[in-house]
Amino acid sequence: MILAVDVFYNIDNIAKIVGVLFENWDDPTPKETVIDYLENIAPYEPGSFYKRELPCILKLLFRITIEIDCIIINGYVYLNDDNKKGLGAYLYDSLENKIPIIGVAKTSFHDNKNNVVEVFRGKSEKPLYISAIGTDKNQAAQYIKEMHGEFRFPSLLKQLDQETKKTL
């Protein structure tokens, strides 16, 4: 099973964590949606976003009892060409390097060209920036390219984003 996960923070310092589970890269809808919440979130720290987001993702993963083959995150595995760890790398380490992580980012970092693959979907002239750990980044980019939907952002990831932002 594949898990795509995202987190939304409200002004009351509560995080809403949402995961969509699906079997095949081209599935149009999730098999299951899992939602959890976490209070007293660490403050945002530039360059250390993982400190805020990682505990949220791990809490959601604790609730999932089926085997996960791959996790998609909203963000990067590495933050630059010197392999500075991002959320994806920290998540991979936390899972004892057992589950591949694919990062999908909407914006580029200026010093992160070697660790990402640009993926153009649909008619969009703006790429998604795909990074990976535990699997080849080019294969990860192909998976994201194959995901259902005709627009820049795959359908399942758009559904995930919408569900995450629904009222806490």
C-alpha cells in the first residue's frame, strides 16, 4: 500500500494530519483516508521544518496497521546539493530505512538541483520537484508522473490537500 501524507496547522497550535492510502500509482481515489490530530506543535524553524512535521507524521503512521510500501510527503528529502537532510530523510531514518520516501514539492530550492527530478504533468509549464530516498529518484519521478489526473498536481495529492485543509 502507498501512503501520501500531509499536515495542516491552525492558529491554536493544533495539527491536522491526513493520510490517503492507495494500491496503485494510477488510482483515482484512495482506498482509505486516515486522520489524526496533534496538539502543542513545535514552532516553525526555518531549515528545520522536520522538527514540526515529523512528530505529526509518525503519530499518523502509528495508527496504520497495514504494511506501507512507500510514503509520499509534501516537501523534500534533501534540501540542497550537499545532502542537507529534509523532512523525507528524517522520516526515512525514523523508520529505520525500511520504507522508501518520495518528496513532492511545488517550489524549487536554488541549491537543490542534483537531488530532484522535475516532473511536468498535464499542460502545466511549472514542474513538480521530486526527490526520493530508499528508491531511485528517477523511478520516483516516474511514479508521480503516472499518478491519476490531468493537471500539474495528481488527483490523489489534490484530494489529500483539500481534506487536510478542511475545518479542524
